[in-house]
Amino acid sequence: MLTGFLNGQSQVYSGADPFEVSDYVNQHVGNHGLQLSGHGQTHASLSHRKAGSLDLCRLSYGAQARVVSPGLPDIYHLQFILRGHCRYEQYRESLSLSAGHILLMNPEEPIDLTYSADCEKFIVKIPAPLFDEACIEHRWFKPNECIKFNQVPYKFEELESLLYLLNLLCQEAESTTATPQMLQHYNRVVTSKLMTMLEHNVSLETPTLQSVSFERLVQYIEDNIKSDITAEHLAKHSHLSLRSLYLLFEKNAKTTPKNFIRQKKLEHIYSTLMNPASQIANVTAVALDYGFTHLGRFSELYKARFGCLPSVTLRSRSDLRS
């Protein structure tokens, strides 16, 4: 399976100077600095292919090499160790990766990698906007900060379907029949696959058919406006986590579920008090009917919302009738 990661027709360098290969990588894959143990080696090789918005790169420096970078803005690097081994230094921690390991490196994080002389790796360069687009397409709730993948190495056998997909992408990228649109479709599948298979800080919980839209949640609140509806109740009804529910209300209503429900109850009370046809005894009866048990607090909320006390609204209706 590994030999499928780019064939001879994508080869750019063979038996080349490592620094020449490094310059090419800087232009196409990511800016870095290269340090070698043992100069004058001419055993570096590199294959490269553009596949839509992704860059596919298979390389070996042919000598023990240290690659350092302060961090790559808006770029993720998916690294597969095909031969040899690699040591990854990050925040005073050292991570050892041998052949058959995979690691996804986040943007802006310092890179300090030391490769053995026989190390060969396959790199997929992924622009950050592709992960943002995947979140939008699948309705995943992404945090305000950058999407970050856990720095946990995976084994090839754990991500076998991903390897199969990338081998297929390499074949399509090297074919003469693949169109730009087709390759972009592959890009979407690859990024979505990574989001579902690797650990990260994005919630992949999505609404079920019972809560496919915010509008349906609003309708549910309207239909049960006199009930004691809590955020927990809404989350259970819509099959969302509480975090996802709060994000949904923040996105669509710019407020919390609790405040949104309260405002809806106040609007219904206002309509009831203003409706000449409604049969009501007094303001207290209406407030209690909609679940407001603390009448002083209810009056404050009502005045803040409508600019007058509920008793004033009721009197104005009586004035209109007379």
C-alpha cells in the first residue's frame, strides 16, 4: 500500500543535495530550516504533486536531518513515517515516531523534527480553511479558536481507510483524466475523514431529524410556552449536547436558551394582556399561568422588555374598551 504514495512520474529530485530538496520544500510545502549531521550527502529524493488545494509530498533527505520551524500559519501537516524513524520535540516533550506512524501537526505550533538517515516520509499539506469548510458542511460546532488536533501518534492499521483514500487521491492526482473539480471533491472527503477519525477540539454532534433547524426548536417552545421548559429539556428533545444547544442559540438568537424562553413567555403575556377578547382575572393569574412565581421579579422583567409595568398594559386595554 505504501508504494502507492506517488510514483515515479511525480519525482522531482533523486540523488540530490538535501539543501536543494529543502529549498523546494520551502517553496511548496512549508517554510523551515534544515540542519544535517554529515554534509556533502547527495542522497536526497523528493516527489511532489498538487491535488486540488492539497500538496502531496514524499521525501527523504538521505542523512540524519533536523527540521525546525517557528510554526506554519494556516497550514496543517499530516506526516506518515514510511521508513526509519523520527523524533518530534514539542514543549519540552519528546515524541518518538517509527515507521508505520502518523501525526497531524497544527498551524502556528513550533516544529522540531529529527529524522534518521534512512527516514522517508509522506506529507499532506492541508490549508486550514478546508477544515473550516468541513465544519460548515457537516454542521459541526467549531470552537472560536483554531481547530487543534491532539498530538497523538496513530498507527497505520488504526487509519487503514484513510491510507486507502490517500493512495486513491495520489493516483487521481497523477492521472491525466482528473479534473480540478474532482480533486476538490477528494479534498473535502480527506478533510472530513480526518475530522471523524482523529482527536481534536471540535464537537461532531449534530442535530437529528427531530431538530434539523433552529426554527423547529422555536416552534417547539411556542407550542409548549406555558410549560417549564429548561435548557436540559430542550437538549434532550433535540438530541444535542448542552454545549451544542447553547452554541445554536448564540448563533441564531444571540442569547441563551433560558433568556430566549423567558422573552417568549413575556411576549405571550403582553399579547394576552393587550387582547380585549382574553378572559383574565388579573396580572398575577396571567404571570402564574406562564410560570412566573416571583411576581416582583416578573414585573421588573416585563418593564425592562416593554417599558411599563404589566398592570399599566392591562389598564390601557381597559381604557381602549371604554
